Amino acid sequence: MALNPNYIEALIHRALVLNELGREEEASAVLRRARQVTSERRAGFHGHVAAKLANQHAALAQAYYEAGGLNEAIAQYEAALELGPAFHDLRYKLGRMLLEAGRALEAHEQFQIIVRERPSFLDAAAMLGLACYLAGDGLAARAVWEELRARRPEDPRVEAYLALLSRSDVMPVGAGAAEGGTAKPDRKKKKK
């Protein structure tokens, strides 16, 4: 629920647990929230229908990705987010795929939305820094990663990210794509 406060099934299960714990007022409030979410309309559908459709797009995106169809997977995640713009777990996956496709500026936009709306989603903050770096903005990357280091000092990845900035021989992969170069081609996954 931290990533998606509109996840209806989670709201209902939370209400059931709260009720079992004897916290009836909290359970009632959570059920009211679930009812509100189901009555909201997104892209012309009731909230719960839009959520199911968004999850179907996400499943199809994963299938495309596993088959090597990176661009198709990206399109499916974009369709999912039209139906569930607050589904930050899906937005995170889209951002990761955009980075993989060499589209650092677009990935930056996605991670920035997540960090703005869910500051506790620290993995998205790490990816925001990486998107800045790959887009050629080392100063912004440093600022993001320094803040992340203050919030998560035990995470060794942060030091690795900061080490990228100290290496002068590293050319950001996504910088060319951000400046109109070509993106990396779809990756093909080998069958086992």
C-alpha cells in the first residue's frame, strides 16, 4: 500500500485485519476509502475495472519484455499508467525499461513523478539519480545520490553510484540518446 494507496484488494484486506484486531473505527475508515476508490472513474472505467485492466497491460508488458520486445513492453506500461497513474510500482518498471532503451530523459520524468508523490520510495530516488547521470547531468545525479546516502547510509549501491561521478573515463550511455542519438536496440533474452 505504500506504493499504491489505491490498491483495492489491499484496502479490503487491511480493513479485515483491523476489524479482527478490534479496531473497528479504523476498519470502517479503510472500507470507506475502498468504496471511494471503486467509485472513481479512470479513463472511462470504474476504479476497480481500470486497475484490473492496468494490471493486464502490466502482465502483457512483462511478457513482451521477456520475449525481447522492449519497445512493446514500454508501450504496454504507458497504457497501464493511463489507467492507473498512481501505480508507482508500474511507473518504476517503466522508468527502468526507458533507461534500458537509452531514453534517459523520459525515464527521468517517470522517476521524478514517483519521488515527488512517494518520497519514501528510495529505489526510485536511486534510479532518478541514474537517469540524471545518463542524461549527462552529473550535478543533479550527485544531489540526488547525496540525499539518498543521507537517508540510506547502509546501502552500498549509493557509494557505487557516487563513484560513477568520480570516474572521468565514463561516458554516460544514455547521454547520446538524450541528445538525439540512437537508443539501444531491444534486448533478446536467451531461452534456457
